[in-house]
Amino acid sequence: MKSVIQAGSQAIHILAEACIVLQIIYRKYPERFTHDDSFKILVENLPHISEPEPRGSLVWIIGEFAERIPGSVEIIKGLGE
């Protein structure tokens, strides 16, 4: 996923689709993702995701795994502004 993000703005649509797919995977297999770098990567790129469905997926991921994502409460609060 890091290589997709490093590819630049043309790859943002790929990141957006990955958010949706990751939500499905995380929902189905939550026990497999206890210490996952993908949480950090997704949160760092939240400002670049503007489409409603991928943003909704990110909000779900942040809420579902809040205890594993540093600053998750602030991130969610920031989305409401």
C-alpha cells in the first residue's frame, strides 16, 4: 500500500478503492489485524480521500479499531468540523 501512496495523486483512486476493500476484510477478519501498519497509512491519507464511500469506510475502520489507532478520537472529531 505504501508504494501506491508514493505513486502520487494519480493513485488516490486506488487508495480510495483499497479503503473499501480493507473495510470488508477488517470486518470479516478483525482478529488478524492487531498491529497493522495499514491503519497508520489509511489515517495519514484520510485528507486525500474525498469520495463518500471510501471516507465512510475509513470512518468505520477508525471507529472499529480506535484502541489500536493513536489519536482516533481527535480524528473522528476533526471529521465533524
